[in-house]
Amino acid sequence: MTDSDQMGTWDKSAEMLVHQDEPYNAEAPPGALESRITPVDTFYARNHAPIPRIDSASWRLRVDGLVDRPLELSMDDLRRLPERTVVATLQCAGNRRADLVEIRDIPGQVPWGPGAISTAKWSGASLADVLAEAGVRPEAAHIAFIGADVSQRATPPQPFGGSLPLAKASSSEVLLAWAMNDQALPAAHGAPLRVIVPGWIGARSVKWLQRISAQSEPTDNYYQTEYSILPPEADPTAAGPGVGITLGPVGIHCAILRPGRNAHLASGPTEVSGFAFAGDDRTVARVDVSTDRGRTWTRADLDPPEHLWTWQHWRTTLTLPPGEAVLVARAWDSTAAVQAESPATVWNPRGYANNAAAHLRVTCHP
């Protein structure tokens, strides 16, 4: 039913910043991060196994567990449900890991820059509608997902999976998506069907979906607990379930896109711009930028949230003197949470959830 192909067939732009060919892991190029909607060919890709090819005609989605009516659904069955659309930003939990690696090495993990994040328009059926068809029983508290991609990192190897609390899974924004930016969902992004969980780490938006199960407890899938924050002293190869904090909603953070990293600029007025993302159902309330390592701050102009579940772009013009400068950007969300001052504060041995302020070194010439 499935096979894998080489990364060159996935219709991705040559501008993608590729970290691994197999499994294919690549971040969006900086220019793609400046648009409200990311083109499909520059949308970031995070995979733990070869990308499967699935025959959508013979594919079926199984819905089981603590339900009154177990289901086996074809794509035609799903398309009979009301089609819903959500514009949402997805972000890998390891986004901006490279900043943490500069503090202390994190072996065995992809050294993502700021581009493991992208935004698309997703269309499909509401997960809540599918769960209503199945009739979730009162004792169910979590909804688990299994994809078709089999990872060798788990022992023994197992398909990628994850779960959500029932309250989030039943929310209107959570989709079973078959379309991306008004075109059929590509194989590289989970065709024929994937979960879209706005506001949560990308690992919960399981691709190549095969099974949905209602459960009383979270899934025991390897990747449910692998995506967790461990204490700095923990050994990630030996940490068992319960040692870390399992990740869900994305924390407030931002990135500087212009000027580029280690840029050489003319001194004087310089436009500084980037994006910020609050995660969950929060919005970005403010972005501040500093040219003197945080002694003084300038408030940036911030785009209003066009959609609840997406990033927001910001920009400001700063006067930079000749010499080296370190630009720092920090964001605040609608709950008044603010980014940590330094990546050292949030370092962890898996390199997840870096929501420290963004730092960028530039050199200005007279």
C-alpha cells in the first residue's frame, strides 16, 4: 500500500534549506517566511521516516477505541461531511534549535534555524464531526492518531503518532485536511489526509493519517513523550515517560528575518523585520527590538492577527552606528507572557521549545 521515494520528487523548491535528505527535513527559506501564506513548495518539512506514497483509492481511515460506532471511512465518505477551512501556522517543536546548540551541543537532533515554521490555508473535515459520527463515550479523555510513516528511532520501530486531550480534539479549528492552499494535499505534507492542530506543536498534526482512537489516557506512542522538555541534567537516551513535560501549545516567540545573519550593512537607518507567533489561541500583543543588548527598546510596528491561528509580522527602522551590533527582539502575547532573555535560560537536552528572545549579530560600515 505504501512505498517511499527520493526527496527530489517531492516538488519542493531548490531554495529550501535542507538538513537531511532521508528522512527529508528542510526549513523554509527566509523569503518564504515574510509572506502571510507560505507557498506549498517552500513550506517546511519535518519527517522521522521516509515519506510514504499512499493509494488514496484504497486508503481507509479507521476510527475506533472508546466509541459507540467504530468507523472505516474512505475519502469519499469524508468528503460527504461539511468542508471546513482554517488558516494556521504550523511549527516544529525544534524550531530555532540552532540557538540552543550555540549554548551547548545537542547531538542527534536537527539544528533548525528559524525556518521550521510555515503558514497555510487548510481544508478538510472537522475532526469533531468525525468523532460525533463515531459517538465518543463518556470515559474517553484523549484522541490518538497513527500515521503511515514508520520510524526506526523507536524500539521496536513504529508508526509516528500522537494524541490530544478530547477538549482540544473536539474544537472547531482541528481538521482532517485533504487540501493545502486550495490544492490537493501533497504527498510530502501528508496525503491523502493529515491532522491539523492549530496553535500546537507540529508533531501533533499527524500526517498520512490511518487511525484515530478514543482513549482514556494519552497515547503510549514513542513520539508523544519524545516531544517533551527534559531537565537540563537528564540523559535523553535514558529518560522514561513522566520525566519530561509533554509539549502541546506553542509558546510565544519571534525571529528576525531582515537583516540576515552576520550581515554587513551601511550604518544609519536600517529596517529590521521578522515574525512572531503566540501559539494556542493567543495572539501577539507587542514586539520590542533593541540595538544595545536589551538596555533600551524600540517598539516595532506589528501586523494585526489576520487569522487567530497564525503568525504576525513586525518591522521597525533603527539607526545603527558603525561597528558590531547585536540586535535583540522579544515578543509579548495577549496573556502578557514575554520571551526569556537568553537561550541559555531555556536550554534542554532535546532542544525543544526555544522561546528565548531572538539575537542577531551584524556589522555596520560608515
